Amino acid sequence: MTRLLSGLVPVAVYAFVLLSGSVAFAQPTCKDCGQVQSIRYVEEKGKTSGVGLVAGGVLGGVLGHQIGGGTGKTVATVAGAAGGAYVGNKVEQNRNTKGHWEVSLRMDSGNMRTLTFSSQPTVKEGERVKVVDGDGGKRLALLAN
């Protein structure tokens, strides 16, 4: 049976405070706080429209046609067109390649969350952060450990 001291604090809690000299308070939970688990750069291969393929094929065919004569000229033209088409397609694909940064967080709630950023984040793995909504989207604010 506990008796209230001054009507507010149970005697058992009051005795704990007197004996230990300190009071432990539970940390308030932060639903937007967590720890950085990983940071990685992800590159997405660009899509092609076929323009590079066609332009490369035509250019390769024209250059191949400049070589040899007779049957050799035909072979060089076909090979030039095929090689040019391949190179033109790759050039277009590389030109359209885009990348972004993915930051994986283990939230204080235990859930995992992944955020995507266009530029490299300033936080490091293991740091505690808070996800903050801003005008330009979400950002990570570093928390004191």
C-alpha cells in the first residue's frame, strides 16, 4: 500500500529519489528521429529513344562506305552501320543516365525508412538524425548523441 506524500508523490518513489540521489526520466519519443544505417549512390541507366541508334547507324554506314571497293565496300558499310548504331545507342544511354543518393534510417520506432536525395547528404553512417520537412522536400538534421 503506498501513501501519497503531499498528495502527489507515492512514498516508494520519494524514497527512491532520496536513496539514489537522482531521478530517471523517460526520454520523450521522437517519431521523426532515427539512426543512419547506410548511405549509397544509385545510378539509373538512361533510357534511349532510338535517336542515338539511328544517327550512329547512319554515320557508321557513311564512314564504312568510304572504305574498300566492291564486296568489301558493302561489308564495310554494313559493319560501319552496325557498329555506329551500337555506339550511338550507348552514347545516348550514358547521356541520359541519372543518379541519386539513398539514405536508410532505422527510426526510433524500429521501422526502416529510406530517403532519396539529389546531392550527397552531409550525414554519416551511425549518426542520429531527425527527418525535417522543408520547402525543398525532406532534409536530415543532425541530432546530438
